[in-house]
Amino acid sequence: MWGFGSNLKDIFGSESTRDGEVVNMSIQSISSTSGAGNLEIYVESTEDIGGFQFSLTGLYLSGASGGLGQDAGFMFSTGCEGECVIAFSFSGSTIPTSSMPGVLVEVSYSDHYGGEVCFKPGESDNGPYNIVSSPSAIELSTNWVDNCGGEGVSGCNDQNACNYNPDATIPDGSCEYAED
């Protein structure tokens, strides 16, 4: 199983977001790299969150639920030809900073069709693929840790593996484990 550390200190070396950014988003706990599976999107923010949207590459997304989004009463939808998750509240509820860091949402996928699993970079004709908004619908500056082609170090980031790389921020499936 792939996964980052249990908290942002394991990922970034500190308990806080990067300079100038108020939200950190990362992909964790991918349960399978072939066929169907699940993963978690992890979040830490210095601001309350009023909604979010993200697109992932390499997977056909089939559902989203749980995490802090569900705790806040957010409605989830998957779409964009199986690439994106969008979540918000019709009642205006938010994800408060007091509940973070934590798992934002659990995502299920019906197919891993190859390539790197990461947040899709860039934007479409309709706007950015990935966005986190404040309760007043203002875009929050966000560090998308697993951004394809973005900053990051590929490698084994499972602390239980023999070849654990503490600098790795992009899991590449290379983890090796001691035999019992």
C-alpha cells in the first residue's frame, strides 16, 4: 500500500503549510495500482473550507464519500469523464480549521488505466482542474502535493519499507519490504 506519513510533518518536515499557501492537499493510501481500488485525499488548511474540486490522472473515479467533507455535510459528485470530484454544501456548512489536518474525502475508482496517479495540472476551458474555496467562494492558495509534473520527488514513501525515502512526495510503487 502506498501512503504518506500520518501527518504533514512527515510530508513537508513541518506542521504548517508552505509559505504563502493556506491549503496543502495530498493523495494517500492508494489501495491498488491495478484495477479497482480506493485512495484518500488528505488536507491541512489555515482557513475554513467551503468547497473543493480536483481531477486525478491515471484513474477512472467511481465515487467519493467520507472524511471531513462528509462530516461537514458536503454533497459529493464524480464526473468529468471519470476524472474529477466536486464537493460543497447546499446549507453553507464548512470544514473548520479545527478539524484539520485529516482525510478530506475517500475516493473509489473502478479502473487504473496506467500512468502516474496525481492531481491533474493546469486548467480546462471552464477554469482550473483543482480548486479549494473559502466559505465565501474565494479560491484559497493551495499546494497540490502530488501535481503531475510539478514539484516533488518520486520514490518509496512508506516508512515501513526497507528503501524508505523521507524526501519522497510522489509514490512510485518501488517500496521493498524485508521478508519475515
